[in-house]
Amino acid sequence: MDVESLARSTLGLTGADLANLVNQAAIHGSVRGSEYVTRHDLEMAEDRIRMGPERRSLELRDKNKEVIAYHEAGHALVSLYTEGAMDIRKATIIPRGSALGMVSFFPERDELGYTKKQMLAQLDVAMGGRAAEEIIFGNREVTAGASSDMKGATGLAMDMVARYGMSEKLGPIYIENPTKTGGELRKVLDGEVSRLIHESMLRAHSILKEHSKEHQNLARALLQYETLDVAEIQEIIQGKKLKREL
């Protein structure tokens, strides 16, 4: 078992979370008829805790699965080609919790020390899903699947502008309640947030267009295998075929 990888993936979990993780892994192992808890059992338990339970009973049309695959492949590819982005843990198109698919990342060791570069990378990755839908299916065929991405990105962009002093136009100021501002200040705040999101969208578009072949291959692999870890994602974008069975 790769203890270092396990420690990294469980960073930030409390003692109670870890106890729950082990219990869930033991249940998964017993269902398989195993006498031992394996790394696979622990990964499945971690997925359940971090991403929610699988909803395999939810039947999706092939067209919807295709959109989800390209959407999640967009997030993953933008992350891989963006400096400062968090490291990918895995990508899946299996519905979990309230999400129809997702890309999960390894937790950062110091969440209080994010730099502007890292925050911009988060914005770019967040917009990678919508950018992928626009490129592959066209502006009129984009879905509501990027709603949570845009919500998160807009919140982060507002924090960058109003609380972290990362707007050149406003400078190093702190606004306690930016949503309660009005007049010219609110206009500038909204304009800066919109600019950050728009620029992230352009960068995501650029990456996906430049790496179109990798995007196609990754989406097809997600449709075929449903879940890919980072090593498999790397193999696919390098043009290799996966050795594991379906």
C-alpha cells in the first residue's frame, strides 16, 4: 500500500473522518469477501466521503453522458496544462451526490497560503467544463451543468477583488460585505469579477483548442471506463491505451 499517497489524499480529514473512512473501507472489503482492507477499499471509501455515494440507479441518455464526459475532460485537461492548478486525484462521470460527474483534486497542504497564480488557476479549471461544452457542442447546446462551477468561480473572483486586494483597478483594499455595496463601487466590483471570469474562460478555451486531440481521447476514455485516476489520465493524453479491463 502506498502510505504516502494515502496520507496526501486524506489531508485535512479529522480523526472522526479517518475513523469513518476506515469503517467504510472495511464494509467495502467485506462486501467483496476480502479478509483485509486494501488500498482500493480505502479509495472507494474516500470517494464516498469526499464526493458522495454513487448513484448508479440514475439512468442517463447517451447524449447526456457524452456532454458530461467532455465537460469533465475539460476540467481535467485545463488543470493539467495550467501552472499553479491543484493536482488531479481522479475524474469520473458516475453520478455522485448532487453531481453528474466530477474531477477531484488532492487537498493543498496550506489552504491559507494560496497565491494569486493558484487562484487564477482555480478559476481557469472551473471554467474548463463550460469551455469544453462550447467548443464541442456549440454555444446553443451548452447545459446547466456548469452552474456550480460558475457559482464557485464567481465567489472566488469576488473574494480576490474585494477581500484579497488582487484587483489592479481597486488596489489593496478590503470590503467586508461586497454584496451590500452600491453605486460606482459596486459597478467596479462587478466589472472586475466579470473580467476575471472572462479572462479565465479565454484561457480555458485556448488550452482545449490547443490540446483538442487529448481532449477527445480523454472524453472517450471516460465514456469507456467511467472513472480514471491521474496516472490513467496521463497515459491517455500521451496517446497510450489503458491496460486494465472494463
